[in-house]
Amino acid sequence: MDWRSLARHDEDRGAEFYLSALRYGQYLWQKRLPARAILCLDRAMGADVTGLEPPLKDWPMPYAAMAWFLENAPEGEFIGNPRVHFQHYADRMNEPRKELRQARAWACWAIARAVRPDWPADPRHAVREPTLEEIHHWLVVLGHPGEPENWRSSLKREEPGARRLKTGSVL
């Protein structure tokens, strides 16, 4: 697989594009390219899908995969600072589906904070970081059926040694 795996969809960013982005992300992960794999999950989350398409029944928005990728990035492989990536991505989002894609970027930012609290924010990027309650609300209003719960479970997944953001009783 290579960039053509996504480019073949041209302007069609529907369910087939979504699946291709997930597949390509997995392929890049297996090639030990975690930063590029994470970007493919970003691309999948930006697909023009309603959540009711058959592929999304089996493969909902990849919040759990994002958390897993961030937790399990191979030592010594470039990953950058995903917290900063999502912070910038959310704040500089453009159309199409700007608000929904922004909400998902902030949701991934929260996952990055939960998984790796040691990753610092960008102190030179003046942006108001949303609360978990705000992100949850945006996903309820803008996201797919069940998406807020899908995201919430990626924050709370219980695994041995997993680092998690303390969410209290908020969610």
C-alpha cells in the first residue's frame, strides 16, 4: 500500500475511503511508521459518513485504535507530539464538515492527554482547550449514533499499565 490507496478515491470521501484510510493506517503501523499511521486515522475520522453505513457497523470511529497507537508507539520510531498535533489540527480546521472534524480532533487530543500526560501542550499556541464535557457534548450533537460512548470508552479502557486521564465523574 502507498499514498495511492487513498488517492484512488479522488473526491469521494465516503465509506470506501473510510475503510481504505483504516487499512492504510494499519499497514503503516505494521511498517513501524506510527506518525503516518496516526495521520491515516485522522483521515478516516474526516470521511463523509453518517455512521449508518455498513462498514461503520463493524468499524466505528477509530478512537480505541488511536489510543492503542499512542500507547504502543514503538520506541525509537518518530511519533512527534500528538497532543500538539491534535491541538493545532483542531484549532486550524477548515471545511468540509469543519465542526464535526474539529470535535473529533479535540476528542483525539483528549485521548493523547489521557494516554501520555507527559506530552506537553504547545505553549506558543494560544488556544482555549475544551473540557471533556464540551467534547462529549459536541460528539453528541455532531457525531454518529454511539460516537460519544465510543470515544468515552477509549478514555477509560482498563488495561494493565495503561495511563489514563483522571476524568472523575464527568463522563
